[in-house]
Amino acid sequence: MKALRIAVVGAGAIGATHAETITATPGIVLAGIVDPFTAGETLAARYGTARYRDIGELIGSGGVDAAIIATPNELHVPMALELIAAGIPILIEKPLATSLSEAMELVTAAEDAGVPVLVGHHRRHHPVVRRAKEIVDSGGLGRIVAVSATYFLSKPDDYYDVAWRRSAGSGGVFLINLIHEIDMLRHLIGEITSVSAVASSAVRGLDVEDTGALTFTFDGGALGSLIISDTAAGPWSWDLTAGDSPRFPAHNVDSHRIGGTEASLTIPTLEVWRHQGERTWTTPMIPVRESRGSSNPYAGQLRHFSDVINGIAEPLVSAREGAANLAVMDAVTAAVETGRAAGVRFAPGTDSR
């Protein structure tokens, strides 16, 4: 079978991760780097591939079968629309877009053209998340009643020297990091129907938040809470516990806890806590650690992208799934602005044009 030629659009940290993953995956070749800046030239030289200044140059080369978009958030949709018009399948880094209306423009274009579009929520390909999903879906935890998540880490000050990261509507810890949490909660627990939220920018004083506190209501009746901060000096976050990127140290603590009527589950430590006898608060509980396996979620996501392109798999995170995450984000924004709970009126299977 002919090798699949995939280009990477964007030469930042996540673009470099995708380029490295492509070059390490049999049957897939790096078809080029698209980036107008010096970083693009440097990354292309590192992997001995072509460098293109824009999407038009890439399409004009005729040497690409698919592309991964890893650019600043506000560029995702315009670049994707160019590629869709050329019939080129895409994997777009999260978030799919910067708003639900923008996301639906992309969804409509992709579905009308019959071009596959996936969203880069790579956690769904992590062995911990796969096993957690199996545990929850098995019913072994009983009825899910609550979920608690923490996202504490401390980004360096120069992280926000990049303009788009500190710009309202494209950056901040909500669009950059919270969007992953929303996707993971929807995947494991179910659709989110309403959100309450407060946000603060007190530490950095930027136009975007650095800390937020949120509560969620799920369609099955479960409730959830999340504290997220990229100024908190602590290891209790997916990024600093799961070990899915060599850029970050992995600590042996949990970041998510799912509570059921029969047992509870910690993530990513994968401990299932049950009573040693009668299910009551005076009975001691013991944890049983589940096997998590080991695999690179970026490599798994890339292989899945290849399978979708070749017509042997349906997207795990489709453009509509990405849009559903943005519908929750819109509710978060409304809740912050009004100080009241905001409903989420969108599901992946509906048409919200």
C-alpha cells in the first residue's frame, strides 16, 4: 500500500509533536511543514521535508493526502475551509474553532463536501481513558452520581508572550486547556446539559482568565465540579499525571475522581475503591488498581486518522463532537458573564445550523 502523505500546518510545540509522530509511524510520511516563519523552515529541515509558506502552496504542490492543523486557534477554521475545498482530510488541534457558530460553518462545509474532519482530543486515545471508559460503561461503579476534576499547573510567564494566547476569544486557560476537560467529561460521563462558572484573571491581569471554578449537570443526573488554573503550583492535572507527553513530568497522583453508587474511580491512577463489606460509610474501603497498558496517544490518534482516511473507521472525535465541546464552552462564557447557570442546547447528533 502506498504511504499516506500527511502535512503539518504550524511549527509550534504541538506541530513538532505531530511531525515527530508522523516520522515514527510506518506507512505514513511527513509531506511537509506549512508555516511562514523561521520555525517552519527549522522544523522542515529537521525532518528533511518540504516547507510551505501557506495552505495554497501546499495544495498546489499536489504532494499531500491529508493535513494536521496545529496553528493558533483563530486560524483553524479559515485554513480548514481551504483544505476542505481541495478535498483534503484534516485533523484539527483542539479547539475546533473559537465559537460554536464558527465551528458549525466548518461542520457544514465538511459534511457537504464529504471530507473527513477530526479534532485533536488525543486523550481519547490514551490507554487510561480507554480503560476508564470501559469501567464506567460496564456498570461496575453503579449509577454515576458525581465527578470531580482538578487542573493545577504553573505555566511560565513567557508562555503568554504569544499574542493569541492572551487574547480574548482565542486564548486563556479555558479555550486552551478547559476544552480538553470538557471533551473528557462528555466522553466518560455523558452530555453536559448546564454549566455554572466563575473566572478570574487576578494573577496575570490579562484579558483572559488564569483560573476558573465550574459545576456541570449531566443528562443522566450526575453532577460535576472542576477547578482549573494555570498559575497554581501543583501536580493535580492530567498533563502532570498522565505521562502522555515527554515535555511534562508525570506525578503519581490523580486528577479526576468519578463517583458511583457501588464504587468510585480515580484517573489516571485507575484505582477502583469499594467497600470491604456492607456499602455504608462506616465500612472500610480498599482500592484495586486496574491495568492501564502503555501506548502513545498521539500515535494512536494518527493511526486512527489514517484508518478514517482509508475508510475503515469512523471518526472518534468528529467535527460535530468538536462543535459539541464548543457548545459547552459557549455555556461557560454565558455563565461567567451573567453569574447564572447556562444551558447547553446542542448534541453531536443534531443539526444546529
